[in-house]
Amino acid sequence: MKVSVVIPTYNNEGTIAATVESALAQRFEAKFEVIVVNDGSTDSTRGILAKFGDRIRVIDQKNSGVSAARNAGIRAASGEYIALLDGDDTWNEDKLQKTAPVLDENPACAAVFSDVMQVDGAGKEYGTWVSPEFQHSPTLDEMLEWPWPNLPSATVIRRETIMAIGGFSEEFGRRGYGGEDTFAALLVRERGEIHFVPDKLVRYRLSDFNGNLAKRIRSRDSNQSGIDQFEEPERLSDGLLIFARLVREHFGARGRKLAEWAIDKLANELIAVGMTAMHEGDRTLARRCYRASLRYRPLMLKTYFRLGWAMLPAKVAGMLSPMLPPRLRRSLSGPPFHGLPDRPQ
């Protein structure tokens, strides 16, 4: 078996069929298999997977997080190479054809990644993911300078390499979103080169950050148990804290800049959650988020202004708001502007 395609999925009922179809549709001469790890989905994902029959192998497990799901698929794989594909992304038909041979032809290459086309839920294209300054094979020092934009769905790795690094760190757990793939890529680069293919071979689905977060805030119970879900707002992005710690532990001083990036991103995400909470009328949650952000970045002066605005009684803020310039009003009352997701600029 040349390639094992590993697809982790959790509640992807709206996208998983297209994802699997794109894997099965590969124009690839060598033999490959498709392994889907159902990470405890509670929607109709499992039923959709069943319709593919023996064209794919499905592994069911309790909800344990994307790292554990990928690792389960990798352990079950028989391919020489592991091709990762997330449950809401799709491949072009020539994805494997243009990436796997790079590993065949370059013994020193541990992994290969391609460029990516970003799309929204309606299929509208938002341009390339890998900006020009990152369109090359990175050194480890470059990857420790800034998170390299090699998305999992765009990556093919030698199985022996991913096994040697212990797979994806399961310290990230079920809630530890953000960083597990970037940390794994650093460990892979320690063991070999990571080559770049300039073709856009993946369609990466952008999420609606504002809309999804607003739904979560609106759906909270008004009782104390509902409020406690956001008692420690930084847990919404605790993967970044885990990532920063792992980078410091493994790379020491070399990893300081990348660890600082993760903390900056955490502080900014907390501000974004706070602004969304303000926009939804949840001033209590907004104050928690701003205070949490300041614990990590106490010199961000604008956050103090936002916290002060959130501490005003809603009626007072409502009276003052029309007097503010539109940009300042949005900066204080949200929602945050989120176009494309964070990436190197």
C-alpha cells in the first residue's frame, strides 16, 4: 500500500460526504486506502459514512479530539505515506498524484505540502492560503520564526516519520483547538525536509467565526451552570496555551518567538470573543474575556478601554454610543471583524 488517507471527523454531516468522495476520486496509479475516524459524532455523520460501504474503512471511537482521531487512523494505516484530510475540506483529483511522488524522489524529504484554495460554505473562493514568502521548503529556523502555513489537509507524511514523533500530541484533548498540527510539523521538520508543491490541490473551508460564536453565546442557559461554561474564557482557546508550553519545553530559547505568537493569538481571540459577547448583549462574558486577555497581554491599552466600556451599565452605554464615531463604536461594542482566518502576512 503506497498511501493511507486519514480523515478525522466530528459532526461533519454537512461536509463529510464530499470530503470522502474527493479522496476516493483520486487519479493515482498506486494503491491507496481511505480510513475515516468517527470521533464520537452525535449527528448523522456515522450514517453517511455507512453508505460508502467497503470503499472506506471506518473507525469509531468516543469523542477524544482531532489529535487522538488522527492517531487512531495512523495506527490502523498500512500505507507507506499518510495523507491527511480534515472532514470539512476536499481535494482536487490530482492531489496524491502531485504530492506522493515528491517523497518517492527525495529520500531526505519527510513530508510534502501543497498550496490551498480557501472557500466559504457556499463555495466562494477567497484566494490562496500560502502567501509568496512561504512558497518554498522551510528550514526549522523559519518554522520557529512563524507558524508555517502547511495545513493538515495539504500534507502527506512518511508513516515512519509520524510514528517516530509519536503522532499528534494528545495533550490537546477534545477542547484543545489550535496548534496540534503546527507542533507536529515542527517535530517532522527535525527529522527531514518538508517540500512544497505550488499547485492549489485542496479546498479549505473557512468557518464563520462570528456567526458560530454568537450562536454559542445566545444558546447558553441563563442559570449558573450555563454561565460557568465561560467562567474561564481562555479555555475556549486552550490549545494555544498547550502549544506555547510544548514549544518552550521542546525547543527552549529557539522556540520563544513562536510561543509568544501563540500567546498573542490567544489574547486576540479572547478580545474577539469579548466583542462578540458585547454585540450579543452579554456584558458579563465580555468583561471576563477582556480580563483574561489582559492576564496574557497587560500592555494592550485598547483592551482596558473595552473593559471600561463593558463595565458601564447597558443603559448608560446605550445613551453614549450614538455620540461615538462608527469605528470606535464598533471597536467597543463589536462584533469583531473576521474575514480570512489568521495566517502569515
